[in-house]
Amino acid sequence: MEIQQSFNVPFPADQVWRRFRDVEGIVGCLPGAALSAPPHDGHLALSMTVKLGPIVATFSGEGDMLIDDLTRRGSITGGGSDRKSGSRLKGEAAFSVHEESTASASTRIDVLVSYSIAGALAQFSRESIVRELTARLTAAFKDNLQAKLSAQEIPATPAAATAAAAPAAPLKLGGMLWLMILERVKRWCGIAVKRSGDVPAQHD
């Protein structure tokens, strides 16, 4: 499956790109994601913890990050598995940073994600559900990124000397799914009310 998302942040493109080069920081912007070891020459040891009701899955694996400073583009490719459920996940996330306006210091970030999932958790990979969850994840990533951009300071400690990050709080899909269901019910009720109002009154 392939999903594309774009969003804007009110910061100069150079500042945004510097943040994307801070590997530990940018991984930490994604809910549930963490580095299980310091990055080395673009190679990453990644983990992603997902909670859906009573189900908690932790995908552990490896990936590689490529960066092109000239075009402000990059990508992360890799895969992982969850031993409890026997599920496997692999994919690629490509990102690019574009200057929208120098006057207003607005920057657009494009993200293209392609992935596949196999095993017990594949039942939750229906396209309609994944697209809505991706939109919510993108919104959370944007908020976390803006918070880091507002902080301005980027850690100067060399990546090789940085201690492994603490386990990230799990990505709680259950709450997201309930919000999605409630919003769909509200939309459906709104349509139903509108249609009932369009029915002409019957006169004897």
C-alpha cells in the first residue's frame, strides 16, 4: 500500500531540514517509534510499539536512512517483526522539504509511505482504516516536529556517543479507532438528518 501526505510548518526550510538531519529527534517525533541503538553510517536499529485494546505489538528491526542535502530529500527503508503475533512489517518512507515562502517562512513537507504487513495484524491493514490513521499520525508528527523546531536547539552530541533512547510510549490505535468511528457516525447522522429534511411533507 502507498500513502502520500503533505503538511506545512511556519519555519524556514533550512531550519526544518536541519531537524530532519537530527535522526534521534526526527524518529522521536513519530508516536510509538524509537531507536534501540545509536544510528551508525545511516543504519538504524528501530522499534515501533502499537497498542490496540488488549493487543500490544512491538515491531523490532533494522533500516537505512539516505539523505540528499542538495535537494533536501531523504528516505528510510527497513522492516521488522513482532514475536508475539508473528506479524511482519516492511516499507519505505520518503520525505522532502520545500520552501513555500521566504517572506512568511513557510515550509512544505511531503511524505510518501509504502509498506506491506503480513501475519495476525494484517487484518487491521484495510486501506480505509490505514489512510485515516495515517492522517492522524501525520498530524501528531507535525505537532511534535513544530515543538522541536520551536525549541531551536539541536543536540550537538555525536550520534555514535548518544545513549540508546528510552522506550517510546506505545502508539494507542484503540483511541484513534474510536474517534474515527464516532466521526463516521456523526457524518452518517448528519447525512441522514439532511435527507429526512429533503422529503416533502405529505398533505391529505
